[in-house]
Amino acid sequence: MTAEDVAAQLARERALRQADKMETIGRLTGAIAQQFNELLTAILTRTAALAQSLPPNRDLDELKVTAQRGPSWCSGSSASAATTCSTCSR
């Protein structure tokens, strides 16, 4: 085995480690986006229920608008997050 062969092998191993790291980051980002989506769903569900039982409320309206902006945050984080966060496709 020559020095060039060893260098090429090391480069391939580094590339494989980097690919593994990127895959792990993608999975983590997707899991975070999923949790974020679940929180948004709970907030929007509660907001809708409160809106039906209370008189018009500016604070409640602002909460709803803010929660509806959330999907743009998860859609920009990564391709993995965009496919994981179901609210992002709405």
C-alpha cells in the first residue's frame, strides 16, 4: 500500500464520518421540528377552543397569529425538518 493509497483511504473515512454526522444532525433536526409541530398543534387547538368560549380577545388573536407563524421557522431549518413538520406543508 502506498502513501497515496493510505491518504485516499483516510479521506474516504473522513467523508464517511462527515456523512454520518450530517445524517445524525438531520434526524435530530427532524425530531425537534416534530416536537415543535406538536406544541403548535396544542397551542392552536387550545386557542380555537378558548376563542369559541370567550368574547373576542386581542391577546388570544395575537397568540393564534404567532402560533400560525411557527411553521415558517421549522420549514427553514432543514429539508428533513420540512418533511417531518406536517404544519410546514400547510
